[in-house]
Amino acid sequence: MASPKLTPLGIAVLELLHEGPMHPYEMAQLMRERYVHMRVNVKAGSLYHTVERLLRDGLIEVVDTQRDGRRPERTVYGMTQRGLDEFTQRGRELLGDLATEFPAYLSGLGVIDELGREASLIELEHRITRLRAAVAADEAVLQRLAEDGTPPIYWLDWRYQCDHRKFELQWTERLLDDLRSGRIAFKDEGQPKLTLITKEDDDERKTS
């Protein structure tokens, strides 16, 4: 029977176990150190739930148990051959296939004209402020990763996100400038204003 499709967190767990057996606490530590939470939604308890599901599906197995003093016993997991096969297949799909995605920002861009000039410019200014702060934070994280010796192969995903955020910032800054300058006009800009003609005006025009 085929296993359910691997979730992003399931991929992240198998990614770590590909390096060698480890217990969930160690997985959580490495995920924090490598900022995996920036690409995978890791909530409290979700890691342990995912480990249990991978074990149930036969993709991982218990290889050891460890006890450190009075601390609770920790179960060490390793990847099975079936897990390696599933991981490799899904990894190839994720890396090579083009997936259609629906970023929320695109929907926001689609309603700019309906929001109007004033509201749109204000919200774009807010977005740019937040993006600039995020880009500065990204640079600090990249520097920390480089300094602590984390191999670059483990933070390619982070570098991609940082570059993507820089691109979005630059693109949005150009958009804001184009809207302000009129190079991109709102629908009602530059159009002749319609004058409401009343019945009295029409009657006067006809008798003049």
C-alpha cells in the first residue's frame, strides 16, 4: 500500500535522518539552528506527531533508546529503505517540478485600482517598510549562519528566501514610484471628468 504523500515537515524530518539517526529533541534543535521554520510550519507537538506518522507508515524505525540521568528516555529514530526511497522520489519532484503557487500578494496587486490611489500607496508604503526590516533581519541571520560554520548546503533554502524577499522589495519600490509618478495610472486618472447634466440644464441649453 502506498504511503500518504510526504508533508513539508515529514520531508524536513527525513532530511535530518538522512544525515544519521537522531531523537526528536535533536531534530528540533537542528531545525531551529537552520531556520527550517521559515519554510516549514512547525508548531508545538507537530514534530512528534509527524515522527509518529512516519514510524506508522514504515518510513522510519526505532534504532536506539537513550537515557541521560533523570531525564525521560529518548527514542532514537533512523530512516528505513522505504523511507529513503520515498524521500528521494519526493525530493526529486520538489526540486525539478514546477508547482503552481498562489501568493497572497498577487491578489493584493489585483485589487489596487479598486482600492484607489490613496489607500494603495499607503499600504504599499507599509509593505516596503516591513520588507526592509525583514531584509535587514535576513542579512543578520545569513551572517550568523556563515560565522557558526553551518555548511552552506544546509541553508540554500534560506538564501533563496532572502533573495526572493530582496527582489520583492525592489519590485515593490519600483511599483510605488511608478504609481506616484503616474507612469502607471489608476483607471480614473488622466480621464476627462464627467459632468452631471441636470434636466434644468438640458432645458436651458435647448431654449438658448
